[in-house]
Amino acid sequence: DKLVLATHNKGKLREIAELVAPFGIEVIGAEEAGLPEPEETGTTFIANAELKARQAADLSGHPALADDSGLCVDALGGDPGIRSARWAEDADGNRDFTRAMEKVETALQAKGDDTPRDAHFTCALSLAWPDGRIETFEGKVHGTLTWPPRGDKGFGYDPIFVPHDHDISFAEMDPAKKHAMSHRADAFRQLLDWLEAQR
Ligand code: ITT
């Protein structure tokens, strides 16, 4: 059976496709499958991942994998969190990540130069089947924020995030290296362990 990757975010789609690639499963993106972008009404990463996976499985008739993720900044009480995608839209509703990064930086500076710059990414991955089954896993990666942005790989907030025990940002890393330690890879590993235990 085909696996629907229930995301409209190109950066995510690429990363999830790369994580799934070694398993030789035929995948199809949400846009390719003609799926609408659901309204993310949940108040947690897990609730939103489940809502997206459920809708995609129901509408497509195929198993669907959805990802809800975001950047949680300690000094901002966990913001932008589940609102990461729309955190810094311009007047036209476009996402402007440079603006988002500047917002993070401005907020941190307002709290004082010695504010710890700790942050983490969270990723909830949800796998739903058309018959109603659903399994969800949550992964995290801790790090610190850096400014100005560095690197042009990855997507989203990657240029300002340096994972703990490293000195380059996610956007400066080869994809394989990010996949070895990211929040998405962490959730994906838990999903694989669960699938393995089902056999
Ligand atoms: P879908 O719901 O269609 O999957 P979206 O972009 O709306 O796409 P989210 O609501 O989960 O998805 O928003 C996640 C945002 O968090 C994403 O747009 C990025 O800005 C950020 N983000 C998530 N994972 C990231 C990563 O690995 N690196 C950098 N930024 C990331």
C-alpha cells in the first residue's frame, strides 16, 4: 500500500521522505494526493498530528503519516510551540522566517543579554490507518539559539538552532547528520521500534 505523507510543508515532506526512503515504501505527498490543508485546532503537537493523519487516511483511503512540530524557546515559556508555522506571517499571510528569527531574538534581548538561549524542537509523528487505528510518537532535540542565522540547508528555524554538543546549526549540517539527532528522527525511531514490536 501507498503511504500518504500528510504535510503541505516542503521542507518537512523532504525530510520525512528521506527518513522513509530506506524502507522502499511508495509515498505520496498531501498536495499530490489532492488533500486539503486541515485546520489545526488542537492545543498540543500530538492532537494536531493526529488530526492531520486521521483526515489524510480517511480522505485518501491509504495509511497516512503526519507531523506536527515546532520550536519551543525556554525564555518565551515554550513559544512559539504549536504556533511555529504561523508565528511570523507578513501582512499577506506569507511566512517570513527571517522575521520569525528576529522576533525570537528581540524577545530574548528584551529579557536581558544573560537570558539563557535554551530551546528545543518537538515533533509529533502520527500514523493513521483508514480502519481507524492510530499511533503517535513524540520526539525532541535540545539546543541553543544562535544569531545571526547560519547555513542554508534544512528549513524553518534550522539556521538559528544549534543542537547541544555541536557547534554548527541544523542548517549547516548535512541532512544525514540532522537525521541522526533531530526531533523528527527521534519520533521516527520510536515509530520504527513500535512497528518492529508488532511483527
Ligand atoms: P503541515 O501542517 O502541512 O505539515 P506546517 O508547516 O503547517 O505544515 P506545523 O504546523 O507542524 O506544520 O509547523 C511546524 C513549523 O515548525 C514549521 O513550519 C517550521 O517553521 C518549524 N519546524 C518544524 N520542524 C522543524 C525543523 O526540523 N527545522 C526547522 N524548523 C522546523
